[in-house]
Amino acid sequence: MEIKELGIPGILEITPRIFPDPRGFFFESYNEAAFAKHGLRMHFRQDNQSFSRAGTVRGLHFQHPPAAQGKLVRVLSGRALDVVVDIRKGSATFGQHLTIELDAERQNMVWVPEGFAHGFAALTDVVFFYKCTDVYTPSQEGGLLWNDPALGINWQVSDPEVSVKDAILPPFAEMISYF
């Protein structure tokens, strides 16, 4: 696997080595020992999968401690623009975001540690999969308004479909960070 840090410390792109043959392909999507060699020691407690039609935006979501979640995210089919926002108050990159395209052909993944809001835009119809280090805990969930001008995120979709819940999340300036 190739593991490289993206523009914000802690956010990693993981690209597996794919072994194609006439029947299809094979790759490891997670290997505890390989991840540990890169300092990634995590215990996953929940897997989630969603389907989104092209043009859908989901997020920006996170969970507060004591149920904060790290997420290993990828797409099983299609393409998505993955978005993370640093919500760690003492961080030098607090309030900054980065985007990366996840593509089922490349099978690339992103590690999103605790302390980041996360979302994605479906660039095509997409099946999105993520492994979480903690279980969904409604009393600990939080979020940020996906289109907050203060964040300046280019979601790369026009006229996105957004849930009612995501449309009323608070802007960054009103967020309470527990990180």
C-alpha cells in the first residue's frame, strides 16, 4: 500500500496495490500490520455503507468525545469528492479543509482521524463505505453547514441534493468543538 499525508497533518490517502488478472482483480483494503507500520493503530467498531445518486452532498458530520470517530473511507463503485474540515481548536490547521477524489477504479481511501468533520459529494452514482472506530451515538453527533461561505468548499456539483438535517447544521463560526 502507498500511504501519503495530504495537506492537513493526520489526513492520509491510502492507495492499495491492485493485482489484476483476466478474472478481475484483488487487493487488501485493510491490513492491521501494514497500517501499524505507518503509525496507524486503530480498532474498528462499526462499518457503514451508503448509496448516493450523482449530485448528492452528505455532511459535514462528526461525533464528539467520548464517542468520537476516526473513519477509513472509500467508494465501492463510482466517484466521490471527499471533504474533511479540521475542527481541533488547538490545531494550526483549525478551520481548514481539504478535498480528494475517491475513485472505485483506483480503490484509494482516506483516513479521517477524530477531530475532523467529514462529508462527500457524489460525482457519479456512488456506493460509499467507511469503517468507524466507534459506533454511531446520536447524543454525541455534530455537524457543520455544508455550504458555509466561511469554509469556502467547492463541492464540484451544481444544485446538490442535501438532506433536511444537513441543510440546517450550524455554520463553522457557531460550532462548539470538543477537540
